Amino acid sequence: MDLDALRDCLASAACVVTQTTSGLIVGLLLFLVAAGLTLIFGVLKIVNFAHGTFYMLGAYVAFSVLQASGSYLLAVLAAGLSMAAFGVLFERFLIARVYGSNVLMQLLVCYAVVLIFDDLVKMIWGADFHAMGMPEAFQAAPIFIAGGVVPPFYAGLIVISLLIAALLGLGLGLTRIGKITTAAAQNPSMVSALGINTTALFALVFAVGGGLAGLAGGLAAPVRSLTPGMGFSVLIESFIVTVIGGMGSIAGALIAAIVLGLLRGFGTIGFPLFTDGLMYVAMIIILVVRPNGIFGRELV
């Protein structure tokens, strides 16, 4: 614990800008993963324990496409689209078989997928870590705000992540399929009674959820090491975001992810050995005050 360093940081505009930027990067990328997780739970009432695998595979797909094409934009798009397609296959051939089953059965199926794809990643890309490197488009001079350093890639990630979050919110709130999805999360029996093709809806939800996780993996790949099993820590953190924000709430996931990201950003200054613990403390406090999360509803 180094409260003096934290106090000095909060008194410095440069440090606040730098740590806020770092926290926003962590939080917004975590939101993209958690948004897919909470969307899937909100509509299907399925906790996708394999969600971190989509993130991991998205990162590796982006790495391979960038190596082959040299285009980071193409790499990120490939990561998102491939994981959206994988989400449909995952839902149709595996998850659809355990609808209505107990949570343990769902956990076993998802955990098997995690183990299988962790080993497949080792077979295809090797067990050693890989570094994508910074895309050429972002290899520019850093941006200085109030003396704080903001790398161009970080600024780009913040803008892209916020844009995706806005598009997701508008899509759910304004489009017909978005309204159907929102209605399904609130009252699934009503949607079925109206004759909506729930089979296609469930596949679409998994496609969106998987695609968001894949995008997050592709976007994060340049700033983190790629290793088999890298999705596990992201899965745990996205669960925390989902629980704090409220199971099934996209808005709650966004707020929770940003708060946790900032907590991590400044926690590395004041609590360098307890940064992860801060997230769990925050989760406990929120759940004591609001057992269903920030925007969560009573589960029925």
C-alpha cells in the first residue's frame, strides 16, 4: 500500500490523465467482453463460462491476419466476424443441447470447450507467448494532455470502444431486432407467444456476444501478450463486471466496467499488490448495498 504515491498522483494533472487513460482502456475493453456475456445471460439465462475463449481466439485470429495482411483494421474485423460465426456454431451445436439443464451441465460443456480450444491454440500457435506489436497507423508521437501522456493507440481504442458501445445501445434500443432482443430479456415467454423465431434469435444473440468478445481480443492484442488460456482472467473480470452492473443490463455493464477500469488504473499506484483484490472488494460492497447489481432486476 502506497497512499502517499496515490495522493501525489491525484494532485498531479499529468498523472491523473495518464492513469485515467489507462483505466479507460482496461474498462472499455472489459465492457466489450462483459456486454456479450450479459446479453447472452439476459436473453437465454445461460452463463457462458466459455466466453473468455472467444476473446482469446479473437486475439489470435487478429494476430495471424495482421501477420498475413499487414492491415490492423482487417485483423480486428476478422477477429469479430470469425468469433460471431463461432458463436452461432457454439450455440447451435452445444449450448442448444443444454437449454433447461442445470447450471452444472452448462458449466461442464463450456469448460470442456475451454480446455479443447486452449490445447488447439497450443497446437496451432505454440505454447509460448506472442506479441503482435503496435500497428503502423498508431506509431506516432504521443498526445500530451495537461502534461499527461496518451499514446495514439490508447486514444484510438477509447474512441473505437465508445463507438461500439454506442452502436450496441442504439441497435438494442432503436432497431426491430434490438427491441425484440430487449423484450426477450425482460419477458421471454411473451416473445415466444408472439411467434418470434427464438431459434434464430438465440443464434443471433450468441453471434453478437461472441463477436464483441472477438473484437475485444483483436483490439487488445497489440497491448498484451498472447498466451493460451489468456481468456480465463478476462472471463473472471467480465463476470465481476456483469454481477456489479446487474445480470442482463448492458448499461450496468458499461458503468461497472469503467469504474473497475479506473479502480485498476489508480489502484496500481496506491495498491500495487492488491489491484485485483480491489475489484472483489468493490463487488462485495455493491452486492451488499444492491444484491441484484446496479441495474439488475430480480431473477424469476
